[in-house]
Amino acid sequence: MADSKAKKQLLRVFEQPGFTWVDIAKPSLEAIEQLKDRYPHFLDIDLRDCLPPFQRPKLLHREKYLFMVLLFPVYNTETRTIESAELDLFIGPDFIVSNHSGRLKTIADLVD
């Protein structure tokens, strides 16, 4: 697998004994492919929902994980409007995966 090591790593991985947090701050097809390589049991339909366009909020119970799509209001100072920012979460017994555009300051600060 020397090929996969040459790829740019688009996932930020934080590991502790018995628990892993994987964060994707800029969803892209390549990042989702890397996530699929790491978690092959994630359903393709859930992985596609992590890419634009925005999804509706939802909570799905899968065999090995929960999949959530959450929307949060974000104020755009340029247009002076409130827009939606999406946060996708995969939650399992020993992992959490967060996927977001980086517009949610609280999540971005937590990752940093």
C-alpha cells in the first residue's frame, strides 16, 4: 500500500486507548475515500451525505454506528444573513467521526 501513503492525509486523527476521533474539516471526495478506507463498514449512502449539497437534519441507526446530520445557524458578516452550517457525525462504541466545512468556530477550535 505504498500508494496510499503517498496520498495527502485529509483526515485528522486523534487516538487514545480504546477511542478514536477522526475529523474532516474540508469535505471532499478524496477525504471521504480515505474515511471509507479506514471504516469500510460505513454505508456509501451515508458517506455521500457528507459531501455538498447540504442535507436535512437526520439521525440514522445503523448496525455498527449512528449517523447524524446536524445544521447550525452561522451569521455571515458580509451579507448580514444567517446561513446553515452542516455537521455530520458517525458515532460508534469506540470512535467518533466529525465532518464539517470549518465554518463552525466551536468545532474548529475544539479540533485545534
